[in-house]
Amino acid sequence: MTISKRSRKLLAKLAKLKAESLVLYNALPASREFHKSQAKWRVLDGSNRSGKTFAACVECARAWCGCDPYDKYPRVGGNSIVVGGDGDHVGMFWQK
């Protein structure tokens, strides 16, 4: 493989990695404390449109993908519980 071809391939891979949403996520200060917490049970509480749902989605994605920067979750064989007001509410979570 030529150097220019290899360079293009590496640059494309780098661009893809930089666009990975979990890598790009920058938590708000209150959310950052939630993500750092080692507590078994945690609750996100805040005002309207304060980023609670987004922080919860990131936390779930990190757990499910095995890429939590604080290494709180097992890499394989874990369980999760998603709670919502009703089935439609939980369904909205899965569609995001």
C-alpha cells in the first residue's frame, strides 16, 4: 500500500472516530457529577430542559457499549432497567 493511500485511509478512520457521538459528548457540570458517581442507584433531578434525558441516554450507551470512562459497568453480561411513565415514554427513549 502506498503512503498516500495509507494516509487517506488513516485520515478517514480518524475522522470517523472524531465524529463518534460518545467521544464528542461534553457533559454539563451537574451531569458530569452524575456520570462520575459510583453509587449503585442514582437519580437525575433538574428543571425543564436541563439535559437529564440526554445525560441518561449517554450513561446507558456507555454502559451498553462498554466504554464508560469511569469503568463502572461490566464489559459483558450486564443488566439494565429502563423506567418510564408508561410504555410510550419508554418507547421514546429507545427511538432517540
